[in-house]
Amino acid sequence: MDELGVALIGAGFMGRAHSQAYEIAHTGAGADGRFRFRREVVVEADESRAASAAADLGWERCTTSWRAVVEDPSIDIVDICVPPGLHAEIAMAALEHGKHVFCEKPIANDLATAERMSRAAASADAVTQVGFNYRNTPAVSFARELLDGGRLGHPLMFRGQYLQDAAFGADPNRWRATRATGGSGMLADIGSHVIDVAELLFGDIVRVSGLVRAIADDTSGGWLAEADRRSERRLDDAGAWIAEFGNGAIGAFSINAYSSGRNNELSFAFDGSLGAVEFNWNRREEFRVSYVDEPADHRGFRTIHTNDNHPGGWWRLAGLGTGYIDVMAIQFQDFARAILDGCPSAPDFASAARVQRIVAAVRHSAETGRWVDPTNPHLADADTAFDAR
């Protein structure tokens, strides 16, 4: 069994989740006995927080210096769970020292930085992976399997949304509030997840047309005027866009951090020429599918509860509960296998930079009122201009 030494940079919400997922990745369902993660060191800026994190989360030791960690020969994997504005410096230093890098999403706060990270990864002798963990949900993997196998026919239309109510009452000084403190806006923060799932299932998005909004300081006043949002360099709290895929399919998307009663609701539905699918992360073991070729008296959606008969299925008995940590463990299993086999992982830094292009394209469309091609070579400049005002 290969042992992979891990350094965790940042022990906040995501760091805690990663710590638990590493513990079960080599013992839970899907484990193949080839590897074991060794939780070697956790890094926090404050010494007391670092010590508490090591004790509480099961790490062998702690430090306040990520620079020392990336040079440490006992470390095979550097796992980055700090705000996205801090990702690039750590990731590129780790790659320079030959470490495999797992990085939370979004990969960066702007397109130019994301593409610089992607280029660094391409020239490094290391495996990279980015934390678009929802794609590893067995129901999502099954949807892709049905599409790839032709059971649902040609993709026609994708409808995706990611809605939360977490912004109500949130600390206005939280790190997510500004780019200066590491925030990326909700389009990149939660919208990147639904973009990743959409392209996983339907392929590349080739043009977008969208709107974004920020909440007024008094939430009862609704959205801030868009001209004021841009002049004040306020990050987006919500957005909506339509899209065209390279295969001719069309898409409609929405994200909102001020959606009352919506508790981390990543959901999508799509239509194919031979069938359709519905999925809601809040009921993540349920997969709803309809087939066109059913007898007339049986047509309609059926609900399938996933188990280990489905790709990535965690439990033999459906209904036992595939949770957030289980799905994270699945992504770490895939990451470890890519490292051991010396092959690319998915999604890697290049994939994450691709998602960042879609995010930048939606923002640019919102500003110009035009359709935007994500491959536009000037898109990185337009994205950076937001911070230069």
C-alpha cells in the first residue's frame, strides 16, 4: 500500500471537511487497498488555531508556515483550503517543489491568475485536482453514464441553479465580501459548481448572455443599481444567464445567495432527445429519469435511489445516505489513483481555468449587454479591469 503524506493549508469549514474525507477515503466504499492518506501537517496562520486544528482533526503536527511545508520532503500532497485570493502563490510554489496539489474552487479570483496556475501545472511533473466535489455524487455520475451511453439521446437543454439563503444575516466583513480579502463573488463561488456539472454532462459552453446583481446595503431595498455595483466594485450576490453548448444544446442558469429557504440547493434538469433527468443535491440519493420509449401508460419520471450499482455508489443498500463527506472521499480516491497511475486527474487546473473563463464571460456579458464567447482572447483583460476601477 502506498502512503501519501498530506499537508492541509487552512483548517476552516473546507479544511475540516477534507480532514474527515481523508480519514475514510482509504477505508470506505470504493477503496481498493492501493493507498493510504497520512494526515501529516495542518497549516494555520495563528499558532493556537493550528494546534487546535491538529488535535481536533487528527493531523500529526501543525505549523504556521506554508512555505516550509511545500519544501518538506515528507509531503506528497499540498491541499489548499484558504480563500481563493491566496490560492495561486501557494499552489505554484508547491508545484515548483514537485508536490501534487489539490485546490479548492474557484481556483482563483480572476481569469488571468487561473490561467497562470493552469500553465504552471501543465509544465510541472505533478498531478493537480480542483474541488468540484458535487460532480462525484453517484447520481450525477450515473447521469453522465446514461448520456455517454446514448440512452438519453442527443442533449437538448440543460437547466441548472445553485441557490442559498446563507447571505441573510452574514457578517458583512467576512472574507467572502471583497476581493481584497479573498472573495470571488457568488458567480465564481457557487456558480462555478453548476458550470462544472453542466460541462461535465453536456460539453463545452461556447457563448453566454447574462446578468449579475449585488444586494443593496438594506436588503429590503432589493438589488443595488448595476451602475452603482460596478462603480463600487461590489462582488455579485446573484446572477442569471443563458448559454449555448458546442453540441447545439441550450442552457439556462441561475445562482443566488439571497434565496430564502434554499439550503445549499444545487439542482439541475436536462432534456435529451430520448429522455430527461432531474437532480437536487438536497435529495442527492434520488435520481429522477424519464424515457421517451416507455409504453404510453408508463411514461413519466421514475425515481431511482442510488447504491453501489451506480458509478461511485458508496453503499450497497440504497437509502443509507451518501453524504457530503462521502462525496469528498470519492474525489480524493480519484486523486490518489491519478497520482499512483501517473495520469491526469479530473477536474484538474486546466479544467478549473476553463470554468473561470465561463465565469468571466458571464460577468463581461452582464457589463456589455452582449453575447460573449468564453474563448475571447481579451476576456482576461476585461475580468482584471473590474479591480482596476
